Amino acid sequence: EWERMTDITYVVQGGPVKGLAVQWRNSTNRSTYADSANENRLIVRYTFNY
């Protein structure tokens, strides 16, 4: 049984959407005793300052 996770993130450094982060996460899980799984996620984060 093994698992691997990879994250790639980009954060906008300037302009009107400064601080906007886009992250792609890939996860792979392999097992002899359970179902194997592949997962891809796109995560978008933005912080509002009041």
C-alpha cells in the first residue's frame, strides 16, 4: 500500500487580484486490499482584507 500527493501552487503577486492563489493537487493511492484511487483537485483561494 502506498500514497503519493503532489501540489503545485501559484500566487498572483500584484495587480487587482493580488494574493489570489490557484493550487492543483494530484493524489494517487494504491492498495492490494482495497480499491485504488486517483484524485485531482483545483483549489482557488482569495483573502478579503476589510
